Amino acid sequence: MKPSDEGMKYGRWVDEWKAEIDDDWYFKMFFEPLINCASPVIDSLTERGGLLLDLGCAEGRKTRLLDRYGVTVVGLDINKEAIKIGASITPSTLFVVGDMQALPFKDESLDMVFSSSVLQLADWRRAIRECRRVIKKDGRAVFIENLRGNVFAKGYRLARRVARYRYPKTEIPVAHIEWGERREFEEVFSETEFDVFHVMTPMLLVVPALNHLLRGTQIQMSGRWVYRLLYRIDSWLLRRFPAVANWGWMLVVKATK
């Protein structure tokens, strides 16, 4: 596991994505480091061209942005309505209805797979094997995924159950990955790299999330300076004590077939 790096350089495609969510500092805080971490792999494909699968693309927000930077993108999602919306917005981009556990693509037909918080919605072991099957030799995959072990994330999930929150049918989590289960990726891919983020920072989500779930209030967050402090503490902990990754919240997997 490589230590997370707050100052990572990110690629061109990320600029526009982040510009779209510029007012959403919740996203910028918690998800920007993950995108920064993943972007060098995406950039490596934009430089030479190729075919990328946006796995679990929903309505295609990321798909459209990726499509602008020298990559031919295919968006796939099991939600038929979301795929219709994506195709209506960008008719020139291919959107496909499909199951990540049985991808409707030929063996070794893609150069890269990218996914963000979708493996948890299926049998992720089957899904990553399907990803390997459709990727060409030396092709790449990037998975951004939730981990199971973070105590604050566990509390949030418990609050959802107490509040009887109902996920949309296609967004019901099946299983979150344990840090110790990363060996599954190592068995499937020839090379793997793991980066863990957010150990202490998710504590900032607890009160706003609980108020949202139990009272229906809009999520209002404050304390950016607290986040920055906690992020630096997390980065130090993950570098100094690798076992702390067991309690991380988010995982970025960069894999090569």
C-alpha cells in the first residue's frame, strides 16, 4: 500500500469534473483525493487512445467527461432508465444496459475499466474477474470502492437501517470490501496497487448524516480546517502504521492484467 498524497497531480479530465461540482465542497474534500489518485492511470490511456468501460455509469456524468479526452468510452449500467437518460444527453456515446457480473463484451476487447463505488452493489469477486476477462493483455483497471471497516461508516450504515432508509433498487449494497480481502485482486490481476483514504476524516459526516437520516434535514457541513487537519493525520497514520488501513473508509485499486 502506498501512502495517500494530498498533493497528487491529477489529469486534464479531472479538471472539468471538479469544475462541475465546484460548489460541493463535501465532494471536493472526500472524493477529490481518490480521483487525483486514479487519474494518472486514466491519463495513460488518453495519451495513446483506446477503449474504456465506465462500469456502473448511471446517467453518464463521468462517461461524458472521459469521452472528451482522446478515449472512446462505453458506459454500462444495469439501470435501464439511467442508460436511456445518458444516451439521450449524449447520443454519440455508446451506453449499454448490462450486469457487471456478466459483462456483454468479448474477451480482451477493452483497454481499461473504471468504476467508482459500484462493486459494492454486486458480487464483486465475480465482477472483477469479468473485468479481467474483457481487458486486453496489459490493460488496466481502476476501482474506487468503499471499505467495510471504518467505524464512522459503520455508524452511518446502521443509522440508515434504523431510519429504514430504502435505496433505489439498483443501488442496494450487497457487500463492502474488507481491507484483508485485497488478495482477491492480487489473484485476479498480475499487478495491483492499493491506496487507502479516510480513517479519521469521516467523523465529520456523523452528525450531518444522522440529522439527514433521522430528521430529514439537508446535509450541512462545516469545519474545512478540521478536515484538512484530520486528513494529514490520516496520511501520517497510514504511512507509519500500515495496519491502520483496516479502518480506512475508501480504497483505490489500480490493477494491470
